[in-house]
Amino acid sequence: MTPRPAPVVTEQICNAFVTAADELLRRRAGLIAESDIDDFIALGWMDWDAGSLRITPLGQMALLRIRSRVAAVA
């Protein structure tokens, strides 16, 4: 299987990632769109760990940057 190229990081992907992270915290990973999960995995922001979706260290750093950027605008 050929690996999927990483998507371009857009505001839409960033917003979806923040929402997905919130859903994971609430233990509602089933509400995250599969296409979004594929994008987050391709970016290295999430991965599967023993059948559970988790945010990677790279994803945690991205989440901090996204949230701080949003807070600076607000």
C-alpha cells in the first residue's frame, strides 16, 4: 500500500484537529470523521495505539500552537 501524502495544513484542518482533540478527551472518538483521522495520521498528529486513537507528541505541540494562535486572535 502506498503511503498517503501529508495534507497541506490549513485553517480548516487546524480547527478540525482542535475539535477532534476535544472529542478524544471526552472519549467520543467515534464522532471524529474518518477522513480527518486520516489527515491527522498523515501529518503525524495522531496515531493508533493498541486500538485506541491518540494524539502524538508532535500533535500535542501542534495543538498548543493552534490554541495559542486562536487565543491571540480572540
